Amino acid sequence: MYDVSEIRRDFPILSREVNGKPLVYLDNGASAQKPQVVIDAVTRGYAEEYANVHRGLHFLSNLATEKYEAVRGTVARFLGARDEEEVVFTSGTTEGINLVAYSWAMPRLEPGDEIILSVMEHHANVVPWHFLRERQGVVIRWVDVDATGALDPQQVIDAIGPKTKLIAITHLSNVLGTVVDVKTICAAARERGVPVLIDGSQSVVHMPVNVEEIGCDFYAITGHKLYGPSGSGAIWIRRERMDEMRPFMGGGDMIREVHKDSVTYAEPPMKFEAGTPGIVQQIGLGVALDYLMDLGMENIAAHEASVASYAKARMDGLNWLQVQGNAPGKAAIFSFTLEGSAHAHDISTILDKKGVAVRAGHHCAGPLMDHLGVSATCRASFGLYNTEQEVDALIDALELAHELFA
Ligand code: PLP
């Protein structure tokens, strides 16, 4: 049984007040709060078990290495990957996608080669491809969403041409909550020999994900949205793609031998992990993923779907509120504007006065903002611990904002 009141007790920050009101944390899309088990793991990691990994032969170094390396298996299990050696640790999705851009794409793509992106991509899945456009004449082909914010997989498939070298696409929009049918896209891309990179930053938080079933080549995730520490993350890379990649960052840990006039590299995944990593952060991520798997991603998805449908019903009753995106199966992410000239920043400031934390701005999704014809929205993004009562608190605060700005 999914007992949200009990689950909330796992997150100490949820019992604090903000501006004299109980905190209603609806900024999970930006970063999620941490359960006590993660906080404890981080504290223990530094207080009792800290040393650098892979290097020493002493007790603490071995302990830290063992705990750190065990997380590779946890990530593989969480993502349904067959082989933990296909998991590269990163500081988050941004690093994961940049790794693919620098290691896999840059050496392979030539002027005129094409990369397909959806208009919903986060800047982390846009700017690295702009680097290739600016530096090597690569062409970005954009696929739009429809009026509901849905992305028709056929449009992505139709955009594949003889010059297409990569499809880089989000699994779940951080602005619209749209879930993309990545499985259909991957099946068609595979038939045509085009690799697919999926930005899984938002999807893995809200639903079960299995990279083998999806059939993608790269799947990037970020730990801090998964109720884990910031600075943690991973990218799953299909083995055959790993074999095509040259190292991105050079330094300690990623080499086999270094001499004055030669260097040889470690085997993947170490080949792609230069320097001292976020040791305790990754250990904390492992604990966060175990926490999620214990709750069950199916159960989390069902709970969030029910809170989302309540939120949608309440928002539908406010004729002065414009919610962006209404695609079937949309996740619990609501970006909205208020009728009139109230700016998203002003609205979020009013909500904050009521203890309700939402995000305001472009959400690192410039191409989507252009497509929607807005410069900024407020975004309420729900997580595994949010409740219908918190939806009511959001609606009350929005009504106040509407009165003030009407
Ligand atoms: N992609 C999406 C869809 C996101 O929502 C985010 C974070 O907001 C990112 C990528 C970037 O994640 P990070 O900043 O943790 O690397």
C-alpha cells in the first residue's frame, strides 16, 4: 500500500515552514528533496567511510571503492540494463549528453550530417548539438509538437534521411509533461541504422524505464531529480556505441599507461570517467535508487497519476489559468500562465508567500518557449510525496495571485 503520509515522514524538509506556512514543494522538476536514508548515506560517507576510490590499498579506500562501484549495478537494475559495464557515471544529464557529443558525435559527424531533435528539448540536449552545428557544420532538424504538446513519433521517423546520424530526444518534457513514445522511434531508427540518445532526466523519476525494451543507444539520467544528491548521475551506453567512442576528458583513472610519448586507456566504462568522481554523491544516488525501487516505480507512477488528475480537474475549473500541454498520458508537470499581464516571476513570488514553491522562467527550453509563443511560465511539478491537499494549497495561492493581478 502506498501510504503517502508515511512516505512524507522520510523527507525531513517536508515538515518545515516557509514564510510561516507549511512548505508545499512543487519544484521537483528542477530538483527533488532527499529522503533521510540518502542524507544518512551522505553523512556516513563523509563521517565514517571516506577516502578516494580506485587508488589506495588501504581499508577506507577499498570500502569507498566497493560502495561506489556497487552503484553501477544499482543503476543498471534501475534502468533494466543487462550489463553494469554499460553504465558510465556522470555529474548529471548535462555531462552525459556532452560526453556523447564530444566522444561519439564530434569525431564521426561531417558537415551536412543531421541530428534530429524535438522542439521540447532542454538546453542540455540542445546546446551540445549547437556546438556541432557551429564547429562542424552539422545540421539540426527540429520536430514540432502538436497543439496538445504531443509528439507524433511518425514525424520523428519521417525526419530521418540519408544524412541523419543521431536522434537526440527527451523521454518526458520538463515543461509540458509530455511522454514521448521513444520505443516506436527507436525501433524505426534501428531499422535505418540511426542511433538514439534519450534524455531521461524527467522520465525515470515518474515511471518505470527499461532501456533494453526501449531499444535506445544512450540513456542519460541525473541524480538530484531522482531524490539523490546533486552532482550524481549516469548515462547508459549500449556496448557497441561505447566501442565507437573516444575518451572525452583526460586525466587520472581513465588510463591504462601513460608515458612521455604514448598513452593507453582503461576499458569502458572507466575510459570515460576521468579524475576523482563524486564518490559520496554516487553512493547517495545508489541509496536513492534503492529507495525508489523499494517503493516501486509502478506505485509511484500510479500515485502521481492520481494527484495529477486531481490537479488537472482543479486547474480546469480556473478559466483565467492557461495550462500548456494536454497530451494523453501527460506526467504530473503543469506549466501555466495567468490571463492578463502578470509575469511568471511575480506569480511565483506570490505563491512563495503562501509556502508554495514552483519554478518560473523559460525552464531551459528556449525552442519550446518560441514554439509556444511565451517568454516564461510558472511550473508546478509533482513528486512521489505530493498530495491532493497540496494541490488545494496551490489553487488557493493561485486564486490569490489572480485577485491581486486581475
Ligand atoms: N534534461 C531535462 C529534461 C531536464 O529537465 C534537466 C534539468 O532540469 C536536464 C536535462 C539537465 O539536468 P542536469 O542539470 O542535472 O544535468
